[in-house]
Amino acid sequence: MTNYVIIGTGAAGVSAAETLRKHDSQGKITLIGEERDGYYSRPGLAYILTSEIPESQIFPFSAEDFQHLKLRWVTDSAQKIDRQSHKILLSSGEALPYDRLLIATGAEARGTKVPGVELQGVVKLDNVEDARRILRLCKKARAAVVVGGGITALELVEGLIHLGLEVHFFLRGDRYWGNVLDETESKIVEHRLQEEGVVLHYHTELEEIIGKRGGLFGGGELRVGAVRTVAGENIPCDMVAIAIGIAPRIRLAKEAGLKTDRGVLVNEFLQTDDPNIYAAGDVAQVFDPVSGKTVIDSLWDPARLQGQAAAMNMVGKRTVYRKEFALNVTRLAGLTTTIIGAIGGREPDDDTIGIVRGDSETWREIPEAIAAQSNFDVNRIRLMVGENTLVGAILIGDQKLSQPIHQLVARQVDITPIRAQLLSPDVRLGELIAAFWEHVR
Amino acid sequence: MNLQQFFKPEQTRRSALSEGQVVPNSSRCVQCGICSYHCPISIDVRRHAWLGEPVKASRCLTCGECVARCPRGVLRFERTSLFEK
């Protein structure tokens, strides 16, 4: 009987457990997770802040679903992987033996060293507890400063606006998410934020978070009272939300002597350099056949597919993980946005370090392609036109063509018949793509 | 209101039921559960999206709430009618 251990209870870990059970009805499966809340939809946190769903809704599996998997669930923190003795050491002191191990520890929000980050009222949006904290603080808070970039920063901005706060969004440069979006797209998002009442501060960097004593007569706990910018401006606020990016949680792997880079390095079987140890999800750095590099995604579906592929290999059924074109459909300032493939933002983004949640390193690849674009208001399409295929695309606003464009990129459909038209200056991309899709679907 | 008008909504619902079903594109789903939350008859649409299965439940009203509410374009109607009109 094989002893399978999975560290991490996110999409990768849970889908791996499902796959293991499906293909090995006898094996012992242990799932180790630090979070008491267990498995939940991390992307769903944003929708709790906007009151679209209650917190109870983000848990996709019932207790019964887990019972069917016949696994042991351990809520504890894995401290060490002992590769010699094939054991995981837990905080509780227990040593869990393994035959095959999956590291699916995910990623965590990066911290910042700005003075005052320890103050009550400084928040992030990384887990359910963070969402709860924000909702609690918002009952009393009036104004918030959001620092960072990418999707999570906007989720915080949107959530806090919805919760009735005055929101100040700091951008270090002159536009939002410059290494993924082009200038027009950044402007569309920024304009929309301003319409919602968000105060954008360009070329603004946080210098210090200033505390004040809560309670009557200045007693009580020290909490956020204002921020000071590098330029010396003081902005009074009760909350500071930080989303400057995420870092794969590679500590365990690194200390165990496994090969790591930005993430845990794996081969096409999602196997680390120890044949009994695999990695999947946000923590794994996998081979991307398109760019020829090893990359990290922080996306739900790749995490899930990697969990499944790793599990197949763990039960001894050799399965190659083929990374697909990275896709996310998300909301930027209330505008539904589809991002797929390489769309090569050409500027660095000083608001973030590495990637953010809902992000893929592959999006930043600058493809050998020409951009075809239509519309410059809230509904925008930008296609990256390669030699005979579309290598990437972004759609903001109107999503009627989201599925067709997703399929054209993912299946690498030959676009030769319309390539010249795509690149003609007065093209109506929407109509052209819709007609082409009807023809090739 | 005449009798014909009175029965029209039911007729529309029946024709929708016989012609279409909700189909997920799992690669877009993040399991947030907005679909299941808004289903008026509590079908766990999210589970269907996780399993990549169409919502075949005969109870499904094909009311379109889940399709419209999904923030990520996971769900769509697909015709199931074997015979084109």
C-alpha cells in the first residue's frame, strides 16, 4: 500500500487527492494544510468583499465530498521534509512517513518593509482570514490607501469602494499594470476607477504608515491613522491594503535540497530532482513549450491540471504535463477581461514584484507578433498576430468573442486566410473574428 | 389576458428545456460558487463545472441566472435538440 502525502490544500492539492483516489483505491492519502479553513476558492475572496456571495459560499467541497476520498486531513504546518527517512516533520512533532510526496504549498503575498506595516489596519487579500479582517475593519474605517498592482490590488480597490470607503490608489509610475496591459488598456481601467470615485495618485510611493492611538483620550491600540508618501504628502486613512505580488512558498523544498529557482523546478512529469517528490500549482516552475522557458502561473486551472498530472505520475501512470496557453478571465475595474497567451506589456511594472495572483509569467513574453487592435473605449480587443496563428489576446469589456478567441489561440488555428485583413488599419476585428470563427469552429 | 398569453411563459420554458442545457468551460472556472448561489432551485452548478459536465438535471429551469452571473464566462447554453427547426 502506497503512502501518499500532499502538502497544501488548494486547487492543486485537492485535485491531486481526487486523482490519487480514483487510480488507487487502497493507497493511504494524507493532506496537510496550515489553514483551518481548509480548501476554498481563493479567487472567490474578491466576491466576498463585493458582497456577491457570502463567505460560506466559497467552499466547493462538502465534508461528504472529502469523506468519499477516504483521506486523512491534517491541519498543521509542515516544518521539514526529511528525504533520507522519507518523513514530513510537522509542528506538532509528528513525523509523517511518505512514499510519494506532492508539494502544493502555493504562494503567499509578499510583504513590504515600509515602517508601520505592523500597525492594526494594514491588510492584504491572501486568505479567508484576510477577507474577514477587511470586512471587520470596514465597519469603522472611512478611508483606505491601496498600494500595489495587478489583479489583487484592483480587487481590493473595488471591494473597499463597494464597502463605502474613500479609496486612494497609489501607482509608482504613470499607469496601471504596465508589464501586461498596453497604454490604452491601462487608461481604460484607470478612467473606470476614477468614474467609481477612486482617487488615483500617480508617481506616488509609500514612505511610511503613521499610527494613532485608538479609543477615547488617545488610549488603546496603535492603528493606522495616515500614510506619508516619498514626496512628503500626508494622507489620512484608517486602512492600508497592500498587494505588491506573491512569492511561491518554496522554503520546504529549498531546505530539503531540492532544485528551486523562483519556484520548485519540475520536469514534464512534474517531478522534482528527487524522483519521489513532485510539485504542482503556484509553487511549481514548469516548462512552457511556447517560450521554451520554465515559468510560474498563479492560475486556478493550471494548478488543478498540474495536481491531476502529478497524481497520475505518483500512482505510476506516466503522464506528461503539457502547459497550455495561460488564460484568465477576470474583472479589472468592473470590466470583464480575458487575457490569454503572450501579450507582452513592454514596460516594467514598479508596483509589483514578480507575479500577482491570477497572473502568468508567460503573459509578459514579448511575442514575435504584430498587435491588431480595435476599439479604444471600454470595449477593446487586442490580438497578437503571429506568423500564422494568434499568439495572445486581451479582451476588455464586451466578452462575446472571449470563447472564440480563447479557442483560436488555444488550438493554434491557422489564421492565414484572414491575417492580412487582421493587420489592415481600418479593420473591425470583432466582425472579422466572428465570421472567421463561424467558418472554422 | 387571454388564455394563450397566460400559458406562454410555460411554453417558452418548455421549449428552452427541450432545446438547451447549461454547459461549462471548466478551464475558466475558479470555483467561486456564484453560479450555485444564484440557482433558484439549488442545483450545484459549480460541481458540474468542476467535473466538466453539462447541467443535465431535469429540474434545471434553464432560467439563465448562472450563465448571466458567472463573472468569468464559464457557462453557456448549448442546443441539445437533435432536430434543427
